[in-house]
Amino acid sequence: MTPVLAAGVGVRRGGLLGLGGWDLRSASFRLDAPVYGSAGLGIVITPYRAATALIDLLAGLARPAYGELRVLGEDMTTAAGRAAVRARVGVARRIARPQPGFRVRGLVEHAARLAGLPGRDRDALAAAIIDRLSLTPWAEVPLRSAPEAVSRRARLAAAAVHQPDLLLIDGLLDELSFGAAGVLAEAIRDLGRDTTVIATGRDPVTLALACGEVLTMADGILVRT
């Protein structure tokens, strides 16, 4: 199955009734499932709001203003299609809502609850992803006190705890030191053994650390970087 198929998709800034122009215009692309182990596909896309608009589309969080879009076989122009996809994707973002009361473990467990995992599975899967991403030493550290690189790895764990069919990464590798980006990229590659990964970012070199292939989106068209 082709994870993503888009034909002439557009997204207005501020939603369907937004009057501030377009975040994404006439995007047409096909993203085939990468071979697991390659850690998926990186997309260089600017400005940042365009990357976020693309991720929101693929995650079922936004409706195309026009065009056709299918994700994981679902029609994203329908409410039912978007709801079905939301249950099967995970999203990790560089810019996230503040979670001042959470520790690292609490963030991952909260994400598991939101995903509707039953109690026994929730605890086991949360513990497993925390261990897999080498977050166990940080598990009881408040997010606001954790280093930025650790905080981003925690967001990645929260996005992957329910074992999604599609893992979307919105700028998570941007604005990190090369060493910290390398550690995070290794974690993304590891998760790519089990799921399809699509990551956006500004730097093709950094994306290449995590992704088997890196393309650039220019005027809505994917081209080789």
C-alpha cells in the first residue's frame, strides 16, 4: 500500500477560512513505503509553517482546502478518513505545547493514554519505548529541567509509544548540535525498523543522518536534494 498519495493539495493559512494566504499550494506527490530499516524519507521544506502544514495534513489534523489526498489508504478530504488516520499515526514536533507538570515518563504515559491503550499494555509499552530510546536515566526528570536533546527524545517516545503505522517528525532535528542530532537520528532510524517514517526539516545533511532518502519540496513538488 502507498502510505501517501497527494494530487494538487492546498492548505490555507489559518484553516479553510484563513485569509492570510497559503501554507501549502498545489502539492502533488506520492510517498511509497520505504524498506523498514532505512528509517524512511526526509523532506527539506521551508518556511517552517509549510512543513507543519504538511505534517498536519498527513496526520489528519487538517483538511485540504482543495485537491485529493490519501494517507494509509484513507480519503483525507472526509472526516471519517482523517479520524481513522489520526488513530494510526504518531507526531513528534520540534515546537510543542509546554507540559510544565510532566516528567519524562509522565509525558510518554500520557501519550499512551491519549492513544487509548489499555492499562496493562499502556504501562508495558511506555516502559519499553523509554528503555528503547535510552531515556530510563531521565524518566523521573521534569521535562522543563531536561536538556533540549532529551526533551526531544521524550517527544519522539511519546509519538511512538502506541506503535503507529506512520511516524511523522516535524522539524525535530532542527537547531541541535551535530552530536545531539546524531543521537536523535539514531533513535529515529531504530524506530524506522518497525514503522514508516517521514521527517521534515531545514537541513538535508541533518535529515540524512536519520533518513534513507532526502528530497526537497519546491512549489509543492518533491525533487531529489
